[in-house]
Amino acid sequence: MKIVALDLPAGWTEEVFHFLNQRGHETESLTPAAPLSAAELASSCDVLIVTGPEGATDLIGQVRDDPQAGSLPVAFWGDEKAGLLALEAGADIWIRAGEGPSTVALRLDALARRSRLGGAPRLDSLTGLIGRRWLLELLRHEFDRCARYRRSLGLLVVEPDPIETINRDFGMDVGDQALRGVADLLRGLVRDVDLLGRLSGKRFAMILPETDAGGALTAASRLRAAAEGYLFPALRSGTPLHLPVSVGVAAFPSRSIDSADDLLGRALEALEQAHRRGGNAVMAFGASDVIWSRRAPSPGEFE
């Protein structure tokens, strides 16, 4: 398998790559003149190693949220502060800067083998929900079923708005507890036939079989309202947290959706629109304006 290091120190990569080559892996160190997209990176390697502190976490988030990137395993190399942020952004493993090259090579080899054999564990370790890779497999299975039998399929992508603020003000442990609280809230809102998982660091997805666009919007609005009225316990602040969420909605059948990756991409686009409206909002892909937000609609806006 090919393992690529992006913008890492030459001395470090030489030592680690020596051990990886002995284990049969192809290796390459890249320092591109222009940023590469998540899809370009996924097409060029089987495992990606990045460093930070800030740009790498943005890149990891792009890899996790871009359907074209598939399930590219990502390792982060750096200090503790940046490493924790990278794990929050969706990195598969964190490599401490002081670890020995043979130990690092063994960890990367294990990550590569895990990817070859079908990916990460099926359940997310923090929330207990379906993990990203299994969630994407289930989404593709449900989409293929619905396309074949001409059934409807809804998808919600949910993101709590102020997680970064919570991490900064109260610490990562409080942020993790808040994410677990969001997961518990979502569990109480899904039907038996729905599928709920953690899509990336702070994003969740709900797959809604037999649900058209109207039903998906109704479910998203109920979810947003439930989160707005819910108090999440905090570990250090001593004060319960309000944690509003934004929701991106997409549904099949649609003229612009031909695959599960299209469906996910449209839901992510809708989520970004919700964020641009200030958060605590529900947006549907293709909608001319916001479906619900904390800003009251003006008269005649939806006529």
C-alpha cells in the first residue's frame, strides 16, 4: 500500500519510511506548490500523514466531509495540543513527535492493514454510534435499494454550533461530553428503521429510509427544536450548556442526485448554508431560502 507524508520534516520521514519499506509499503513525501484537494489526496495514496497545527485540521475535516475522498485513513504527526485537535477533526491516529521511527512505522502499518481489511471499527468509540465508514456503507446500500425499487430516502447532517467555543472555554473533556450528549439526544429522536452515526469530528448523520423531502424536513425541524430546548451537563463550568444545532437536509429522488455520494454532498452543502445564516438553522438542498432559523422570516418570503 502507498503511504504519503504531506509537508513533514525530511529527516523524520526518511527514518519512518525505512521501516515501512521493509514491511512492503510504497512511500512518498510530498510538499506540493499548491494545496491538494481531498479527492486528489485520496487518489494518490492509501494512507495519508499530515502535520499542523491549524492547516492540517482543516485538511482532515475536508477529507472526512468530501464524499470523493472515500475512506482515506489519515494520521496526524505533532504535539499534544495539535494532536487532540486533529483527532477531533477526524484523524484516525495521532503520532507524537517524539515516538521512535520503528514504533511509528508499526502503527502506520496497522492502520494500512486495517484499511485494507475493511476499515475502522464499526462503532464510534466516543459516542457509541455507527462509525463513519460503516455509516457510508449503509448509506450506499440504502440508496441503491431505494433507486432500484423507486423508494424515497432522506438524509440529515447535524452539527452542534458552538463546539469549538466549548473546547476553548471549558476543555476538550467537556466538548467530548457535549458530543456524547448530542448523540444521546439524537438516539431519542430516531425511528427503529432509521440509521444514526457519527460522520466526522462534530458532525452526525441520520439516514431516513422511506422518507421524502417533506418528511425529512419535518424530522430536521423537530430535531433542531429539541436541541434548542435541551440542557447539556458540563463537567467543569458547573452550568448546563445550551447547544443549538444546524441541520442540512437532502432527499432522493431528486434530479440532481444520482448516487449516495451525491446525496451526502447535497446535505453537506445545505449544512454550510445553515451555518452561513448564523447557525441554529435547518436548510434543505435546493431550497430558495432557509427553512427555519433564529431569524424570523419576513412577510411573503416563502410565497
